Amino acid sequence: MPSNLETVQAMYYALDRGDISFILSFFADNIEFEIKKLLDGGDSVVVWLSVKFTYKPTGKAFEDTYCLSIWEFDADGKVLKYTQAEDTHGLWIAQGGK
């Protein structure tokens, strides 16, 4: 089983190749997203959402009701930058951190 670092690295390489199915294969089977609010900032869109899943390697649950995704677009409507803010401590615990 690859380390978390190797998994993330492989997912970014897959993103460069456009291999979205490879990236999705690392998502938990029971992942749930609930959009709470969309904020329109013109060239930027902020999404407030809840995320809930069980981390496969540890079997531990993770839930974040204050996850934020920030999407920044160019003049042609193409994504320039994506940033996500979430409960990193809770995620660390779900990944087996102590």
C-alpha cells in the first residue's frame, strides 16, 4: 500500500494526464458532500460544504461541516487556482494520527 504522500503525488500526476477516474479511485466509497452555500465573487467562487467519509486504510470516520473550496477563474472561464480549507487535525486523526 502506498504512503499518503505517494498517493497524493500519484493523483497530481494523474491530474496532469487528465486521468480523473484514477483520482476518483482513491475517494472513499461512502463520501458525502453537502453544499451549504455558494458565494459569487466574479472571478472567484467560494463553496461552503460539509464532507463526510470513512478513511479506507484506517476505517475511521471523518466529518467536516466547515469545509471551504475556493475556485479562481481566468477571463475564459478556466480554473486558474483551487484552494481547499478543511479540518486538517480531524483528517489527520482519521488517517491514524495520534
